[in-house]
Amino acid sequence: MELKKILAGIDGIKGKGSLDIDISNLECDSRQIKKGGLFVAIKGFEVNGNDYIESAIANGAIAVMVEPDIDKNLLKKIVSDVTIIVVPDTRKGLAIASCNFYDNPSRKFKLIGITGTKGKTTTSFMTKAILEKQGYKVGLVGTIATYIGAEKLEDSDRTTPESNKLQYFFSKMAEAKCDAVVMEVSSQSLKLNRVAGCDFDVAVFTNLSEDHISPKEHPDMEDYFNSKLKLLQMSKVCFTNADDLMVAKVPKMMPDANITTYGIDNTCKLLAKDITITNSYVDFKVKLDNKNERVKVCIPGRFSVYNALAAICIARELKCTPENIKEALEQVRVPGRSELVDNKKELTIMIDYAHSPESLENILSAVESYTKGRVISVFGCGGDRDTAKRPMMGEISGRIADYTIITSDNPRSEDPEKIAKQIEEGIKKTNGKYEVIVDRKEAIKAAIKMANKRDIIVLAGKGHEPYQDINGVKEPFDEKAIITEVIEKLDTKK
């Protein structure tokens, strides 16, 4: 594609060299550049793309996109036959260029964006299940993986991919004739313009609570909230949670937007009533096509009602029948979200992705309400992330769980023992019984050894992730496999 066509719609372009050249690929990773490529130099938190311009040219880049503050000496080093494009923001430039390069694929299907602190993944899987039951061909982009129908294209390393990769996935979904694509949209992707240029038809804002507040993410809750709000500003139709303190403000903040509300406690358009919660499912009544229908979801917890309501809102917008909505929601299962793990000892072991104070409180409160024995909580906190939540989560587990094992999560570049001590500060404020076992595998083993069939073990924080992120290396760590291995070894020792 001609470079000038790729740059269409990008404001404030300056530069030198020909725009009539043909571009065969575009990347922000110099290692991926091939002959005839456009390299976009992005300044990240740890890596500056400007440092890799010469490497990209050596790999075949014939054009580079940079920001105005690029070092003049570096500019002089760029060979004369390479086109230099200067834009105010290379992240946004990459996003718009990628939309153009892949022929704006998001305009070729219904694009559904789901944002919020919690519930994005579960709501996405619920929505996909309902739409497929209705007969739509559906793509999904999210925290767990990217799919076209049942085919997994790639496991995910972040909630929302970088913009060029995202548009590549969209192009594959358009080629496969997807009718709709359901997408988890992170606050970071909105703040860093990864989804700029996307044509959103439907947006959902599930909730907002303390999370992702750190120097590398959001400086404060206001920035976090405003970043998520961008999705609704980009969408034609929006759905918001009337029961969430912050999200409930959105309709008044956007009076001209097409916003419909859902909830349980407050006045809203789609209201859930007569809720039943058990250890294996929730069910509730909701009005569909002017008739009260009972909906059952085999994911326990009050939060499952909110996720189901959000999915129902989307499904109704896309003309799904009540029968297909009900059938799909009863059948849907989501990896690592309130996921019960079958095991030889017949213990109740739940894996859940809860990694914020509110999500941990939600899952522990949910299981505590129906568990006949003890609630055994095993969790840690991620490194290089919001430190303020660590004692808060310790206090929550100490208050709700009967026994807590503080352990490691994804320590990243931090000392896991230091993280554990910060969690311990919070649990000491309670009367909760606990111990610290930093090795997560040993923590899981200790929980299994102490549990009986009346108890429930909640392994919180990792969810679907099959690894632990330790000093930049993703070490294999599949909790379901570890549970099986630990139980096998305990059985052989008898």
C-alpha cells in the first residue's frame, strides 16, 4: 500500500522523503520489520523505539515514523533514501496507520467493546456464547486469548494488543466473515491510543474500583476513570452499570449519548430480580421481550448477575432471542473465572483471577455465603503494580476467610517476600488466621493438605494464566496442572 494512503487521517504530519513509496509491512518492533517496511518508533516505559531505528532500517525499513523531539544527531544518521515522517504522537500514528494498512477491518463487522475493572473477560465470553447460539460468527479479543469462533489464534500477553497487531487480528476476522467481534478494552489501551481508529458499535462499562494505579499505569483514579470513559465516547450505543458508584455518573456526564443502564439495586432499564445464589450457579428474573424470564448462569456469585446483565444488553441490541440468551448463559464456562477444578480428593478448589481488593472481596464473600466448612484463601499481589492495594487485600482476606495463605503472584522485578510483608500489614489488623508461604506451589500444597471436603480453597490472582512472571521471565505455572500434581504426590506418600 502507498505510504500516503497509510498516513491518511493522521494530523500534524511533517517530514522528508517520498510518500509515494509502497509499504509492505508496518511494525513498532524493529525485529519484526521486513523489506519495504514502515517502522514506528514508540517511546515505552522501559524501551525507546528511537534506539532501534537503525536496526529497523537494516532489517528493511524504507520509512520511519518518529515524534518531534527526536535527537537531531540521530536524524542525520538516517540514510537519505529512507522517508522520515514526524507526527505529534507515534502511538496514535501507529493505530491510524494500522487501520488504513489493513483496510479498516472494524467497519466490516459489529465491534463490541467491554471495559471496566472487573468482569470484562466473563462478560466477553458470555456475549460470544449468546451471539454464537443466535447463529452469528464471532471473533473475540481479550485477556485469555484471541479467537475466531472456536479457533484460537493466539494466547494473550495483555488484555488489548498493540494497535498494529489488533488491526491484523481484525483483518483475519473480517476475512473469515465474522458478523461480530467482542473485545476487552483495557484502560491502558484507551489511554495509549491502541484502539484509536476502531469503529465501535457497542460499548459496556461494567464497574470501576481501585486498580492499575501506579507510575507505569494511571497516576490516580480520575485518570483511570477518564481513560475508560473514552470507549463510550467512541461508541454508537452504550450500556452502563447503574449500581456502580462511579459508572452510575456516566449517563449524566454524557447526556447526548445513547446509554442504557442495567443493575440489581438501583433504578435502571434492565433490572435483575429474585436472585438465587448457590455453590454452583446463580439464577434470576429479568424482563426480555416484555416477559419475565428466569436466567441461570453456572458461575456462582452475585457478580455473575452483573456480567450476565451486561451480556444480555449486548445480545438484545443484536436481536438475540430470549431462548438463545438463556441457553447460552446456562452453558457458558470461562477459564480461570470462578473455575472449579476437578480432583481425586474431591476437594472444592476454585481458581479465580481476582487480583484487586474489590474482586478478592467479591469472590471470598460469594464462597463464604454458601460454603459449609472453611474458606481457605491463597493469594498474593503482582509486582511493579499498585502497592496501596496490598495491605487492603490482606485485610479483606483476614476478615472474610477462615484461613489465609499469603504467597507470590507475578512478582515481576520486585522481591516477593517484600510484597508478602506488605500484604501481612493488612491481615494483622484482623483476627484472621494466616501464614506466609512465598513459594506458590508450596502454598497450594499446604492448602490442599489442610482442607477437607466441606471446605473451599480459593486460589486467587492467577486465573487462566499458565505462568509466573519473575524478573521478566514467564516461568511455566499452570495451577490446574499443579493441583493434580500435588494431589498425586500426596496420594503416593500414603
